[in-house]
Amino acid sequence: MTDGSPARSSPPRPDRRSRFGAGRSIGNGLQVHDEVRIKDVVREAYGELARRSGSEATGCCGSDSCCEPGQPELYCGGEAEGVPDGARAASAGCGNPHAIDTLRPGETVVDFGSGGGIDCFIAARAVGPRGRVIGIDMTPDMIDLARQGAREAGLENVEFQLAEMEATPLADDSVDAIITNCVINLAPDKDRVFAEAHRILKTGGRLMISDLVRSPDAEPDRGEAMEDWVACLGGTEPRDVYLDRIRGAGFGRVELVSSVPWRSQRWQGAIESANIVATKTV
């Protein structure tokens, strides 16, 4: 499905051999080889979640993590009604991006880290048959699951593309809104994610984020293990640092809509679930 605008070709994936040698810094003290390794581990963990989404198994990274499958309490007023079972089972969000701002009929919406597609399916109803929803995910099993869900639901205004959110195949200034739910914290290079969001949004377009951030006066126990990244802990940043990264990407208006303590006992007082909206003004 296309809108007639030229698509940007996806760049080649980083050479996996780079993980064994020195590389350019991507922030947070990380190197390119760290980024490749983190993405490999995250891709495998969420691929497993997708493959297990039809079972009653617990999430890939524990009951206290943001990727605990199925988060029905995050949605209200029947928002998730009619969403395919597979998408519900693979849901790994920490908030509700649809509560941040209103998606309008006819809009083009992109979901960064769409997973099994739950937020795309909710958005597809909001934008209606004249609108378009594009899910972007780097995990092939999640893309397969989401496409199956779209067929089951009979939705013709939603599609899923295998790509990394730092380098989507979408054209400049082609999107009205981007939604994302507990995904950007998984990205080793968040500046590239926010820059890509700014690139593809039209002027006046909104970036609607639900994500985990560190509380201003707390330092969580951040381990070095890869499972900490999969569990949405290793990549969290202080709230103000996170907001400054969005501003640094060129967004003229950045608003923290709400922020509540995350429910995990391990992270009590250290991690918050934040809802943020950023607008591209130029």
C-alpha cells in the first residue's frame, strides 16, 4: 500500500562483525558493536514472545517488566475491543498512547515498534477507511503475527513493515502522527529514533509517546546484563534527558502529559511510565 510519495530505501544492516572491534560512539557510552548486540538480543526475546503469543505463558522478561504480555488495564472505554487475540497476547506496552492526543479520520499514522499490532488496530479504527496506519517493527515474527491479525480483523487500512525505527523506508514529511508504546527505551541510539520521527512527520505532526523513564531523584539498579535491556530497564534515561533528546531532534513543542510510578517492586520509586507529546513545528 503506498501514498504515491517516493519511499526511502532502507540502509544496509550493520556488519555483525563490528561488535568485535572498536566503533563510533552512539551515546550513553555505547559503541556500534554494543548497539548490534542489544538489538540482536531484543529481537530474539520479542520474537519468542510473538511465537508464544497464543499460549498462556508469561512474558519473555518476567512479570514485573514492561514486556509482560497482555495489558488490558492500559486501555479503557472499549478501545481494545475487537483486537485479535494474538495482538492482545503479544501486547507489551507501559501506557496508552491513544490517551495522549486524538487521531483524526483520514490521517496517516505510524507506530514505532508495533509488535503484534494492538495499537495499530486501535489507530485503524480512529483514522477510518480514508486513513492509513503503518506498523514498523524490526522483529520478523512480530510482523508475521501482526499481518495475520490484520487479515483476521479484515482491516485494509493497516500495514506492517519490517524495518528499524531509526531508519524507516518512509518518505520525508509524509506522516501526520507517530505513536509508540514502551519501545524507545529499548533503542541504544535514541537520538536517531527522534531524528527519524522528525524527518517523516509533516509540519504540525505529533509524536505521541508512552515510555519508561527514570524518576528525577532516583537512580535505579541498572545492570549490565542484556536481559536488563529486554526488560526495559537497561535503556531507560532520566526524564529530563529523554525530553531534551526530543527537543534536540528539532521538535518545537514537547509536553510531558503525565508521569506515574511504574508498578514493579524492583523499580519502586525509580522508574516512571511517562506520556509525552511532541509537535514538529518546522
